[in-house]
Amino acid sequence: MTPWVGPFAVAAVLLAVAGAAKAASPTATAGALRALGLPGRPVWVRVGGAAEAVLAVAALATGWVPLVVAVGASYLGFAVFVVAALRAGVPVASCGCLGRVDTPPHAVHVVGNLLAAGAAFATAATGSPAIASVLRDQPLAGGPFVLLVGVGVAAATLAMAALPRALTAGAPR
């Protein structure tokens, strides 16, 4: 088993959660897209979010390399979007990455997206087993692995939501 399976699992679960959040609440993402002059119809954000969630679950469930690569490509696309939002200088209240309004684009998002893309590409390059086989090879029926993936997802979510605000809280305006 490749050592990248854990980081990839975190990236895939985060993508599934974020996609589901966008599908359920497309407002923040639609607003961010419109602020950059891109089409931002909520119905398409819902479809895109649902597609993200399905892609992530399918990649994790099957380990099929093209799906794992697509997860990495998604994260690269998100990194490009956040860089574009940062460079545009347009006030974007949220990048919509977590389906919430309080996640403005920040360099932290770019780094997180690039790390997630790297984990996906490294997993694809070194072997991407289906999650069921990964769990079978783990002690205690995979419980500790699942717990660590959950902690990783929570940490990544916290980093994306709170760290940018903490870093800019003391910055001069």
C-alpha cells in the first residue's frame, strides 16, 4: 500500500464534503463565480458540487487511477480559481469552497489545494487501492485509519475556514 493513501483519503473526503455543501447551499460559490465575471447560476453550482461529491466518493471507493487523477485535477482547478480571485482584486466575500460565506479566498486555500492535488497525483502514480482493501489491511478493521482521516478532514476544514481570518486579523488595513 502506498503511503499516500491516507492523505488522498483526506483530500477525497474533503472534496466530497465540500461538493455536497456546495450542492446544498450554492450561494457563496455562485457569488464568487459572478464576482470574477464567470457564470454563477446556483443550479449549475449545485450540479458541479454534486459532481465533485460523486467523483470523490467514486475515486475513494474504486481507486481507479483516472478518477484519482480527476480529483487531483479538481484541486488544481480550485487553486487556479483562488489565485484568480486573489489577483483580480475584486472583493470576494467567499470562495465558496466549503459552501459557506465566511471563507474568503486566501493563500492558505491555494496551498491546501496544491497539497491535496499532490496527494491525489502521488496516489495515482504509486498505486491507488480501493478504500475497502485499505481498511482490510488496517488494524482494528480500519477504525484508527478512519479516525485519522476524520481528524485530517476536520483540520483541513479548520485551516481553510479559520486560518485565513486569524492571519489577517492583526494585519493593518
